[in-house]
Amino acid sequence: MVINRAMIDETLKALENNIKLIVYKNCGHSPITDRTDDLLKEITEFEKN
């Protein structure tokens, strides 16, 4: 699924503090596969806060 930046910004605004935008450079469309360790670290840190 491809979405535009306006849709991302709208979602970020709607969910306020309950969301975090993560952008990985040089990553394909599947960070779960391409950057598993980095993504798990981000999720774990987000859940702690």
C-alpha cells in the first residue's frame, strides 16, 4: 500500500502522542523483513514510553 505524505500527517495528528513515525533510508517497502532488529528496537522503546 502506498500513501502520500498528507495521509501520514493526518494520521499523526489524529493519534497525537500514541503514534511515532519511523523512516528508514535505503529500506524497501517491508521494514519487517529489511530492518527487523531496528524495527523491534523502535517498537520496544515506544512501548516503554
